[in-house]
Amino acid sequence: MSRRRQATRRPVSRDAKFQSALVSRLVNTIMRGGKKSTAQRIVYGAFDRLVEKNPVSNPVEVLQRAVDNAKPRIETKARRVGGATYQVPLEVTSDRQVSLAMRWMVDFADARKGMPMKEALAAEILEAYQGQGNAIRKRDEVHKMAQANKAFAHFRW
């Protein structure tokens, strides 16, 4: 991390099809090796699957609720104090909450073997929307870890 100055946040451009910054962030999270068109094809295919499974709902609203359900409120960070390393619970900034939730959903979708990424992502989003699935389990683990290390909260700075 640079000691000179803070990195400036660049605004995320809106998605071309849905006019949503959230969808654009999901595309960027899925993108590997600069292949944005491939990532867009995966996301739009997953949205088509979501519409097939639940025709009355808007896929962008489903994604928003899924991300809200998977967002961690508190996490632990390793702090070194006097030769010992403590897991100190810290509140998570809103931008990092969204990033972690999306990363968890994409990673768990990628870990599902035997199905295309479109279907795996749609299934992962739908499970997070319903308040279950791997991303929700991961959020609960993070919260449990922070709760267990609440005694070290005074090392926060």
C-alpha cells in the first residue's frame, strides 16, 4: 500500500443493457483477463435463467436483494500487537460489503462443477436472494468469527 497518497476511487460506469452500476460491478467481478464481452454474456445469460425461473421479478432487483442478503456487516482483520497477532473485529465499509458479497457469489458459482457458469451464477444469486446458499453461509462464518473475537475490539485503530 502506498504511503504517499490515497488511491482515488474511479466511478463505475453503468451497464449498457440494464443501466445499473451494480450489474456493471458484477460483470467486472466475473471478468478474467480483460474479456468483458465474455463476462457480459455470462451475466446476461444468468439473468435470462433468473427470468425463466421467476418470470414476474426483475433480475436487477433480485441481484440487489441477493447482494444485500450476502453483505457482511463486520469482519476481522489481523493486527499485530507486541509480538502477538489478534483478529480484531472491524465494521466493513459499504463499498467493501458489496465487493465481498459479489466476490463470494462469483467464487462459489465458479466452484460448482458440472454446470455452465451462467446456470451456476443464476443458482447462486437465487439462493442468496432466498437467504440461503454458500455466500450466506460465508457471511455467517465471518460474523461468527467477529463475534468470537469481540474481546480484542479495543485493539482497533
